[in-house]
Amino acid sequence: LAKTTQPISMDSYEGQEVNITCSHNNIATNDYITWYQQFPSQGPRFIIQGYKTKVTNEVASLFIPADRKSSTLSLPRVSLSDTAVYYCLVGGLGVGTYKYIFGTGTRLKVLA
Amino acid sequence: DVKVTQSSRYLVKRTGEKVFLECVQDMDHENMFWYRQDPGLGLRLIYFSYDVKMKEKGDIPEGYSVSREKKERFSLILESASTNQTSMYLCASSSVAETGDSSQPQHFGDGTRLSIL
């Protein structure tokens, strides 16, 4: 199973770009990289997913280098409402198999 | 939009009781999951199910069982509750990709905060 390592916490200011890097040295060929956001008293919410290179959606970008041993979630121009815990997940599902490990996440605090 | 509904937001039970946590999803997803979340430990998988009546153990299945009699419903059962099962419990569901071996995002409920006294 691919274990992930993320910074425990980060602070940023409103309007800045935030990059959170996740290390996953033993990622397997079939594994995808998925990021979730969690607010207090809520379940995690899907942000973005990728397999290689770069993926962008309306809220974030995900950068994955060629060796796929790390990934970086980029949040453009954060606001106070982006204060949350961000989880990097590496794994996938086959029929009847489950390969996911949720780490302890990165607690992002956005300051005014 | 996918909705995963957990039957209770807060629940208080006593040690030794049999406890049922219910989860329902409305998107016809094949996969369903039960996690617990504890401070400093992140989310840990208890059980998952990839089809009706099918289940697989996760990382911490001891003291728990599950039931999936209908596709939309996945129940977590604490056979004899103990104080170390006090936690936040999260249910999730996901579809299966057309290719069959890729990762579909999981959709989570808002959790049940269970206290065992």
C-alpha cells in the first residue's frame, strides 16, 4: 500500500496561491492520486484527481511529476473559507480490493 | 448531486450495547465504505462493500461487522460497544469506472459522532 506523507499544517494569507505537496514513494502503476477537503463536522469532499502530468478544474490544479512519487495540490488565490484539512490519497479500487490510505492530512489556515 | 445520508449526527450509547449505524446513498453506487476518524490518526477504513451482500475487511475491522442487504444501504454494527469505539464514523460511496480498475471519487456523509459511556 502506498503510504503518503504531507505537512501537518500550513498558514497562508487571503489571495495567495497555496501549494501542498504529498510524498508517495511506493505508488503503484495502477494507483491514482486524489485530494479531499474536510471542514469541521463534515465529511471529506472530493477536490481533484489525477494519474500523471497536470489536472485542472474550477477549484484547484494537481501537478504530478513523471516519476509520480509526489504530487502537489495548488489552490489559487485562497480565501478564508479555504481553511480546512486537506488529504492526499493514493490508491485505487479493483473488483473486491481496496487500496487506499488516508494520512492525517494538512491543516491549512488562511489568515486575513 | 450525490447524497450520502447517515442516520444520526450524534449518538450516545453504553458499553456492551449493540449499536447500529445506518448509511444510505442515492446514486446507485456499487461501492460503500465505513471509516472512523480520530484526532491524530486520520481516517481509517473499517469495512467496505463492492456489491450487495459482499464485504471486505479494512484496516481495523475488530469489534465491528457490516450488513449490505440492499445496494443503497450499508450498516455498521458494533456487536458489543466499548469505550475505545468512541469516535466519528464516516460512511462513503463510489461508483465503479467503466474500465473497472480505476479510482472513482468517494462521496462522504457528514458523519456520526458516537460516544460510548
